[in-house]
Amino acid sequence: MSDLRVVIDQMVGRVPGGIGRYATELTRALIATAPPGAEVSGIVSSVTEDERAGIMGAAPGLARLHATGLRRRELSLAWQLGVGRMPGMIHAMSLLAPLGRHDRVNDPGSQVAVTIHDAVPWTHPETLTPRGVSWHRAMARRAERFADAIVVPTHAVAQQLSEILDLGDRVRVIGAAASPDLVLPVDADDRASRLGLPERYVLAVGTLEPRKGLEPLIRSLALPSSTDLPLLLIGSPGWGGVDVESIARDAGLPPDRVRALGRVDDADLAVALDRATVFVQPSLAEGFGIPLLEAFAFSTPVVHSDAPALVEVAGGAGIIVTRGDADAYGERLAEAIASVVADGDLAERLGVAGADRARSYSWRSSAEKVWQLHASL
């Protein structure tokens, strides 16, 4: 074992989202846990010099960064067609991977492990673009044929995929974690003031797209059973036309009741998580749920949907809300949030349980499992 080549194109994606966070944190941990004589290099699509510098800065210790020369869409298509297979030991942070036929028996140095983060393209295709559904399904079929190992973040995803693909004994469950760099800055008060954080508020974090369950969450604020606290949303706009202001207005909420803060840096995110009265992850579907663990790490009480992966990751440390139909889901969200806001003892118990749960996950442990996986192939 000498060079682990990681496909980390998500680090420079237009909307990095959870997979971008995953790729960054796991790459850092792989570098930190590399066995003696081993090193980690990166593979990306065509990048600018600024993007290259950003990747090298985010993952110090990366031995090399190989840019394929193809833009991301072109690279996605090429690998979907089986063009451009790469030699060596490759670990793809998603299904964006150079998958093709290779002789691992006579060429043991060539191996490809891919990560499938969720089963959403099959279970909730309406929450993705048609092109995204088609590409993910096609690449999963290529992984089914050619991948030496398939990494999934939870047993829930492993179970869902077992009903869709024939992956045999190649599946490995390797979870994610809260970032060790997500800590309160010394200028927390100044940042809170600049962000306009109220004294008490409900917080949700994630890309603004349909499967994150933001519409029923926003509409729940207008129900009689709801708390009167404002809702703050952190995350980049995604696809699907999730117009926060329009949803809030249509629900009859005043303009200051829901605020979208956009994407923020880690220091601002830490402040927002630490000061939130309650954190909500209302996702209709998830493969893991890093924001949930990040909220746990700050002892912030959590309310989350009953998406199987979230239930698995939370391990009973949050309040579970059954999804069901949209109207009933909103009512249940409102009641769960209000119960935490009104009961200080409950909020404290949830905070303690969450902090304990967050400590059971670490990027270092995940990276060590990845190295063990490749050593076993």
C-alpha cells in the first residue's frame, strides 16, 4: 500500500452540501491516519488555480492533486460511459468514480471503492432532478458490476440498497461525524450580532431542496400548536425551487418569522448551533445526517424525522417525528418543537444525550476503517 487516490470533486462543487463536507473531512482524516509509507492524493475534474489552492488548503498534506482536464459534467458522462478508467488504489467519495473491468487478482494494486450515500434516487426520485436520478442509477449499476467495495454511511442505507442492487458481501458501513474544526470562536458574540441571531430560535441546516422537508417545517410555524420562535435556515440554495420567503408568505407568516442565512463559514455555523433553542432536521429522506451530529456536539436539543438513517444516527438522543402526509407531518413537527421549547428539563436531557451520542462518531475512526478496507481488498 503506497498511494490512496481519492476522488474529491465534491469539494469544489457549486453546492458542496453534505457530500462536500464528507469529502473534505474524510480526506483530512485519511491523511492524518495514513500508514507508514502511504500517502493520499486527490482526483478532481478540471479546476481553476484558485480551486486547486482551496483544495490543498482544506486538505493539507495531500501529496498530489490530479485534475482530469474534463469539466465536472463531462467527467460525469465519461465515467458513466466507462471512459477514462484510472489505475491504482482509488476511493471515491461518491458514485463519481472511474469504474470499469479490471483484474484485481493479477493486478492487486488496482482497486476501486465507491461511496453510495443514500437510496434517494430509488426511494424518493421526485426529490431529485430527472438527470440526477438517471445518472445515480446508472452509476450504481456500474458499481454493482465493477466496484471492489461499496461504502455506505448507515445500516439503513445498506438495507435499502440490498433490495435494489446485488452488491453481495462488498458493502461496508462507515459513518461520518461532526467536524473536529467546528468549535466556538473567540468572537462568538460579534458573530452572533452580525448574523442577527435572536435570543431564542429554531435552527435547521442543509441545502435548500425538496427532500430536506423544509416546506412542512416552515408551514408548521403557522399552526396553533407551534412555538412563536423564529426559524433560521442555514444552507445554500439547491434545485427544486424551494423559495423560503414565498412558502412563509403563503403560510401567512410575518416576514421576520423565517430567515434564510445562506451558506456560512464554520465559525458562524458553530455559533448558530450553540445558541439555538432547538435544532430540527425534518428531512423526508437521508443517508446519514451530518448536521444532526453537529447539533448534538453542541448539546443542542434535536427534533428529527423518522427517516431510517436519522433514527439510526441519533440513537434515541433526539425527538423522532413520524413523516406521513405533509399536513399531518407539519402538525407533528410543531408539537415536537413546542414541547422542547416549553420544557427546560426535556431540553437539558436531550442536550446531554446528544453530546454523548456525538462522541460515538469520529472522522479518525472512519478513516481508519477506510484504510483497513483497502488493505483487505
